[in-house]
Amino acid sequence: MSPGAAEGGFETSSAATKKHSKKPKYSRFTQQELPACKPILTPGWVITAFIFIGIIFIPIGLASLFASENVVEIADRYDEDCVPSIYASDTLAYIQSSQTNKSCTKTLTVPKKMKNPIYVYYQLDNFYQNHRRYVKSRSDKQLRSKANEFETKDCSPEATVLVSNKEMPIVPCGLIAWSMFNDTYRFSLNDKAIQVNKKGIAWKSDREYKFGSDVYPKKFQSGVIGGAKLDENIPLSQQEDLIVWMRTAALPKFRKLYGKIEVDLEANEKITVVIQNNYNTYSFRGKKTLILSTTSWIGGKNDFLGIAYLTFGGLCLFMVISFIFLYVVRPRPLGDPSYLSWNRNPDGLLLN
Amino acid sequence: MKQICINTANTDMLAQDPKKAAKENILMQITNASQMVKLENDPHAAFALIIDGKTLTYILEDDMKHQFLNLAVDCASVICCRVSPKQKALVTRLVKQGTGKTTLAIGDGANDVGMIQEADIGVGISGVEGMQAVMASDFSIAQFRFLERLLVVHGHWCYKRIAQMVSNTSRICYFFYKNIAFGLTLFYFEAFAGFSGQSVYDDWYMLLFNVLLTSLPVISLGVFEQDVSSEICLQFPALYQQGQKNLFFDWYRIFGWMGNGLYSSLVIFFLTIIIFYDQAFRVGGQTADMAAVGTAMFTSIIWAVNCQIALTMSHFTWIQHLFIWGSIAMWYVFLLLYGMLSPKYSGNAFRILIEALAPSPIFWSATLLVTLACNLPYLAHISFQRCLHPMDHHVIQEIKYYKKDVEDRHMWTRERSKARQRTKIGFTARVDAKIRHLRGKLTKKHSTPTSPS
């Protein structure tokens, strides 16, 4: 049964009868004839591309390096220095006892003029805030609103406490909050105290949306003490140290913003800092460092970005030179049919 | 072309075992023919083997099959006439199993169905004899002459596209490449997270990676990629041999792509980590947390992987541009929208783009650096390869690009005929053979002193 079979007699009956055609409708899309650009890598394009990349990279690298070199940073590791010599062999007993004097005074020398704002950080080393168990141990629901107080699902073992035979939730629950950093720093210059502004150190979105203004700490650090205690009269949205701490860091060595100094520091000035060495990093061989740093448009001091850009820019220019050399030494005329495989080895093309 | 006919002679009916006698007769014919083919000196000679259905019934029995196959393979063309559908299928199976090569069967009637199904590739012609062949086939065409286009244009393109997906941006290799580049960064992070299984990326990033953000360019490559246009495929059938010789799907390429993926993953991970190390990443003094580092790293992966596929494509329609650059744009749009959802759903990614990352110049410069660092080795590699060891389609692309086919029509025509030359069959071959024969005679005439006319 062929639908196209012509009944010979009727075909010519009227001019309007057209022979039925099964040819599919032509469209550029279905016939794969869409207009296209077909770029090919000619030597000109290759060299242009590499030069272009090199020309962009090298100035960016220089600018980044320059900016990073302008950042002034003071770093002072104090966890070993701040243990009194009598406790040098038993640091754990020192840090865990509430009777020992945790006060420690150190002097920092300003290497170059530092313009305000100067950022104060504490740096921890060998502290795995990125460990999966640790990262999970919090309750974002509880932090957002008072109504979710009892949402302490992932927080164990710091989830609830027994108060007269009733399970009361810890607010904020979880290991992250429990292990909050609690060293403090007081700066003074020539016996005059330098104010450290501790407002505005956390992300605005955290303060306004993630930490509720109706959530107050409750039953916090009521068992084993793991870190800082929180003032029960201040809502979480204003506890910026906690907010900063709860943004888990990516690497085991990290810095967190402690505060801002809003005065300039001149070169060679001697800053006295009184550290309350409260935080226990001794049980896991962690390190604590105090950092003062200015910032530039790229942030803190890190030469790597600049160096990496310069390296790749240099590599590109090296590629340009080697390509030019190659095209000069072994030129291949483009579109030369003698490079087709059947011209190069005439016997090689047997269909077997 | 010399013809070899094998037929069942009317043997002596009085012989004791007529079947055995017939078989011996046929075996003798086959042996003689094989001898003749082997003793042929002329390298351009071609043989045609002709058999009928009655003879095939004897030949297809186990003891004679292989001699028959050996003879058939030496011939340029084999014609089996008056065969039953079952015999068509059996002959196809014999060739398939005996030679181990890929076979193609084409037919239009119900009697071809067995053969079409037996062959590796079955092509059915829809038309006068109905639709049975079409329904049993892998490909169907409307006229026999479309077979040329099917093989030489679409077959060639399909091979290139699949090989490309696998390897280099070629589909399969590309899948290896992008997933190695992505997955290994997760693994490296574990070394810094105490091997606790913490992922540096948000769950939604990982979900969308293969589904939305890197799949569309691959699809566009698989559907639309053309290394050379269809006219060139038809004019240069020798390009089809790239597929037959499997030049694009070898271990060297696969391992090369895996190596590229490994290199990319190292570059992406370590450059991002060291750039965002511990210092502030913005002028406001804030340090980067895991969400920021993870998002920055993921952005670099999306850019690197999509630019890589752009480098491997040679045919850019508006669709490819839309898919590649659209995928990258879609990532930013997703990040923006995800960040705008309440923290109940977006968690640490809440407002991460607008608040933390976008205003930070380090974020953008890290992306630029990592993307170009990942793609530079590949760019250098293909540039060197094109310069020193150009493949056929590269040369042809250049000829077309510089319009040398228009300038020098003789060269173009000559190359086209050379690309068809080494075939022993068909009209072209016979014409070529005739031309060679005449040319041979002409040179002989000129080399000997002119004979008196």
C-alpha cells in the first residue's frame, strides 16, 4: 500500500492537483546549515592570543604585588610566650585552672606607618573548624528565632541540660558555639589605651537575618567549659564575636576579625598589648597568634596573587617567543595540500 | 573487472551422493578461483564473485564456509542472486563473524529484514516495498543514494562528535575531564579537613554541576559540531577513514584528557586556596570562610570547564554561544537567586555573591587567573599540534579559510579525486583504471621511437 501511487487517469484532471511529496520541510536547523563561524588556530591567532593574555596578566600581577607589598602586617605568636615558666612543662594544668593568672603583656613594634583602620585578628593554627562533625554541630533554626529554641537536633553533645529533671535547651547549642574563642587583647601606646572597635566585625547579613534579635543565651557553658561565656542580657544579633566565630573557616589555619583600631600608628612605635590567655589550644598543640594588619584594595597581605599573575604572564610571553621561533624555523605554509595524508604517504590509504 | 562465477553444475544424477558431488564441484571452483586471485600480479586488478542461491545452500555449510569467505574477502565485489532472506542473514553473519569487521546492510523489502538485523548497522529504505525494512533497521533513508551522505557526512560527524565528547571536549573524554577536575578538588580538600568527609561546596552546587551548568555545551557539541562542512565530507571521502582507523579514540587521547583533568583540578584547588589563604580578602578586613572559598573555587571550575569545551569546538552557531556563555551566566544567576532565598534554604550561601564575593576584586581576579591557567596547556598543545602535525581536516579547514579552493580550482579538484582514488570498486574506479590503462599506452608510445604510421 503506497499512498503516493498515482492513479494515472485522475492525475491530470485539474491543475490544482499537486503530486503528493514526502520530502520533509527544509529548515536550516534540521539540515544543520545554521550560519556558523568556524575559527581556526592560525599562527597569527595563536600568537595574538598569547600576547593578549600576557599583556593583561603582567600589569594585573604588578598591581596586585604592589598592593600587597603596601600592606603592613604585625604578627605575634603568643601561646608559648604567655605561659609562665613555672607551668612550662604542664601547660594543660595552667590553662584549665581558674586560679592561674592568665594575663600576659607583650610589646609590638610597628615596622612602618600603619594608616587606620587597622584590623586586629586572632589566628589559630591546627584548629579544624572545617571538620564535618564540627561543621554540623549547630542549629541555625535556633539561632534565628526564639520560637525554635528546642530545635537542637544536630547539636549533641552540647544540646540540652537537665534542670530539675527537665531537658532545657542550650542556647546557642552545638560545638561551634561552645568552643568560642575567648582570649582578649587590650592595646595601649605610651600608657594611653588604644580603643578597639568591636562593632561591625561580622557580616551584615549574619547580624540581620541569621542571628535573631530575640534570641538570648541560655544555659550556655553550664557543663564543661569549652570557650567563652556569653552575656545573657545581650541578644545574639549583637554578639558579634560569636557571629564571627560561627562562620566556620575553610582551612586549619585561619584568622578571624577581632576588632578595628581607628587611629594611625606611626613607624617604630611600641604598642603594649595585654593578652588574657584564656583559650585552651594546648591540648591539641594548636597555635595562637595576634595579628595587626592594614588592608588595600585586594585585602590583606598575600603576594601570591601578584606572583601567580606575573608567572603566567611571563609564561605566555615565553610561549609567544617559542612559537615565533617555531614558525620561523619550521614554517608550514597554511592550506598546503602537500600535508594531506594521501599526499604524504601515497601508499597509506588502502581501504582494507 | 574479472568475474568469477560459482554455480552448481548439473552433475551426474546417477552418482551415488548427488549432494556430495555437488559440494565437491563447488569446492573445486572455489579453490581454483582462490588460486587465480592469489596469482594475480596487477595490483589494480579487481574481481567480482557471482553466486546464486542454490549454490549458497551448499556453501554456507560449516565445512565450506571459510574457504568461501576467504575468496569473497579477496574480491572487490560479491553478487549473490536469487537468495532467500535466511541466506542473506547467514551471509551477513558469516562476514561479520569471519572478518570481525563492522558490517552494514541496506535493503528495502521484507526479505531484507533478516540481513538488516544481522548486520552491525542496518539501513532500511522506505518506499515502494513498504515499511518492514524501515521498522527493522537502525537508520532509514528515503532513497538509496542517500547512503553516501549517511556514511560520509553523518557518519563522519557522529564519529568526531562522540570521540570529541569522550576525549577532549569530545564527549566522553570531556565527561572524564570535567568530572575529574571537579571531583578531585573535593578530594584535595579532605586532606585539609582531617579527612572527615566535609564538602567544600554547598550541596546545591554539586547537584547542579552535571545537570545544568556543564551539560548544555556538551549537548550542543554532540548535536551540532562539524569539523568540516557536509560538502567537504562528500568531496573528500578519505576523511571518513579517520573514523575507520579510529584516530580519535585512542588511549593516548583518553589519558591525555585525564591528565588535563588532573592538572586542572590541582590548579583550581591550590590556586584558590592559596589566594584566599588566611588574610583578609576585601578592603573591609573580613576573612574568607568555607562558604566563600568554596563558592570561589566552584566559580573557577565552571569557567575553566566551559572555556575548555569552547576551545575544542570548531563550529560555532548561535546555539553553541548561547549554551556555553549561557551556562556560565546561569551559574551567576543561580548564585544570586539562591542567595536571595531565606537562610532557611540557602544556609551559608545566603547573599554570598552580592555581599561577600562580588565586591571583592580578589574573587574576580582569582577566577580569571585560574580559568586561563587551566586552559593554557591545552591551547599550547593544540597550537603545536596544528603547526607540526596537522591532520587532514586541519589542512582542509585552512584551505577553505584562506579560500585557496577558489583561487586554485585545479588543486582542489585534484585533491578531491586523489581522496577517492584508492578504491577498487565502482564507476570511478573503472574510469580511473581505463585512464591509467590509456596513459600507460601513451607513455609506451612516446618512449619507443615513433613507429611508422
